[in-house]
Amino acid sequence: MTTNGALATAALAIEPRPSRARQSSLVWALTATHFVSRAGGVARSFLVLYLTQERDLSPATAGAVVAAVGVGDIGSQLLGGWLADRIGRRHTMLVGFLGTAIALIALGSAETMPGICAAAVGVGLMAELFRPVGSAVVADLPAQERVRAFGLLFWAANLGFTVSTVAAGVLVRQGYGILFWINAAASVLAALIVWRHVPETRPSTPEATRRALLPVLLRDPLMLVMAAIHVVYFTLFLQAFSTLPLLMAGDGHGPGTFGAVLALNGIVIVVVQPIAVRLLDGRDTASVLAVSMLLVGIGGGLGAVAHSGTGHAGAILVWTLGQIGVSVKFGATFADLAPADLRGRYMGVAATTWSLGAVLGPLLGTALLEHAGRTALWAACSAIGLALFAAQRAIAPALRTTTTN
């Protein structure tokens, strides 16, 4: 056995195994925090409108502020994973939720551009800390419990997002300021749920056996390949939020139609996700990921060639089915790849693939659409979907070995 394997085995040997009742209570508490934080996340959806209409900033300047939030997002994934392994899962989530409340209030109160930008980075840095940390908590559960737990978290986050988009549209009639206060209050409520109902789950790893992330990661080619595949996947996936609205506007569809298409995405997730968790649990991980990524590519390609509202709705349906398949397996797969003593940081790296895709997707997709047209976008989405399918099938034997051990 290698030194790394011995260390991981030692960490697992002293890792506490919570009872089934405690596991269930923990999962539902995490589900509640995900729902509350997403349902209360009303400020970010209207940030561009707040900056341009109430602060009188130019669209380009408002875009720079939103980009500052994105920069914070990327940092939060790695910071969250590191803190989860250093100070514990529970403490990191408390820091994240309470820090989010403070940063949101600061952003809604800032008067100068340096203040607005600093607060925007703070919002991004704090608001996403819970993502890798929550994933690390689920990764601490026995392997057979992870798929169901990750599925519940994804379902709750999407249900919360659906609630927030509807609520924000109603609340904004009272002014933008109330959005920041409600968002901050939701973060405090999420922190209270963590404080009352989420115990510490970090494995007890002796100080002498603690390892740095980078040397282990560089000797883990499967993790590196999986991370690279998911960066490409999320770059493709984010076309639904970057190029699709432009395509639909070019076809003469207004914001209401685009909103209805996105609502269809949320409805399908809320209805189908629990069923998909039961159907896909125990299925071959590599096969599920390969087919799901292919569906997202096909859905993105269909969106580029569709012109009617019905056509775009059909494309988003195919895209959503692929999204659900990836989401069911995403967290559990990376949890299986993570050594026990590095789970927080591994899940942070996994979450960073989303953040990188969120930066690359809009940049590359809009540039391709502008300079080469929608036919090129259709070809690119379809080709990337096929490439992801092939890549996932290529690493299937190694992935099966890891996820069945």
C-alpha cells in the first residue's frame, strides 16, 4: 500500500460513523439551509438593474461589478474547501452565511465605486462558501447515502431558486433596498439552522498525517481529468443563461418568454429530480455522466437552431434532463475520489469547475455567436457534447474502479 493510501486508511479508521437517524437529520438540516439560502437569494438576481437604475451606473460598469462577484465566487470554492478541512464544516458554514449577510448589507449601502466593488467581491467570497462545505459534509456520510443526499441538496437549491425569482419580481416593487435586507435575513436564518441542527462531521485526522492539497492532487490523474471534463461541461451548460437569451431575443421573443422557458427548467427539476435519484442510484456512474453530458450538448445545439417558443422549450427540456443526470452523480462521484483527510478541499476543487465554467461559458459562447453565428454555435455545442461523451467513456474503467472500492 502507498503512503497516501495508508494515510487515507488511517483517517477512515478513526472517522466517526453517525447513526442512520442522525444522518437523516443532518441531511434534512443541510437541505433546509440550501433551500433557505437560495429562496432568500433575491438581491443577486436584480443586481444589474439595481446598479443601473438606482445607482445610475453604466451597463459596462454594472457588468464589472457582477464580474467582481464572480471573482469572489471562484475564490470561495477553494477557500471553503480549505476552511472545511482546517476549522471544520460547521464553523465554515457559519462564517459563510453570517459573512454573506454583512457583505450584502455593505453592498446595498455602499456609495462609492471602490466600496461597491469591495462589497461585491465579499458577497461572492462569502455566499458560495456553503457549496463546497455542504458537499464535504455529505461526503463524510457513508458512500451508500451520498447520492440521495446530494440529490436532495440539488433539488432544494433549485426549488429555492424558483421561489427567489418569483419573490424578487414581487418584492422589487417596494424598492431594491428591501432585496438586500431580505437576502441578508435569509443568510442569518440559514446560519441559525446550521448552529442548531448541523453538528461537526470532519474526520478526526491526527496533525502529523495532515497533507497539503496540491501534491496529492498532482498525483491524482483521475481527479484532474474529471475536473477538466467538468470545466468544459459547465462552460457548455452555461450557454442556457448566456447565449440562449440572445438567441431568443433574435427570434423576437421577449423576456417573458425566456422567463417561461427557464421556469420550465425549474419545474422539470423539482418534479423529475427525486425520481431520477431513485432511478439512477446504483447505476454505472460513467455511463450516466456520459449520456447526460451528451444530452446537454444536444439541448444546447437544438437551442441554437430552434426559432419558435415551442422549439426553445423542447431544447431546454432535453438540456434539463442532461443537467439532472449530471447533478445526481456529480457530488457523489467527487466524494468517492476524495481522500478522507482532503474531502473539503477536493469538494472545493469540484465546485470550482462550476465557477470557471460560469466565467468561460458567457465569454466564449457570446464571442462565437457574435463572430460566427448561430450555426457555428449549434455545431460547437453538439461537438462538445459528443467529445464529453467520449471522454467520459474513456475514463470509465478507472472511474468504476474508484467508485466501487
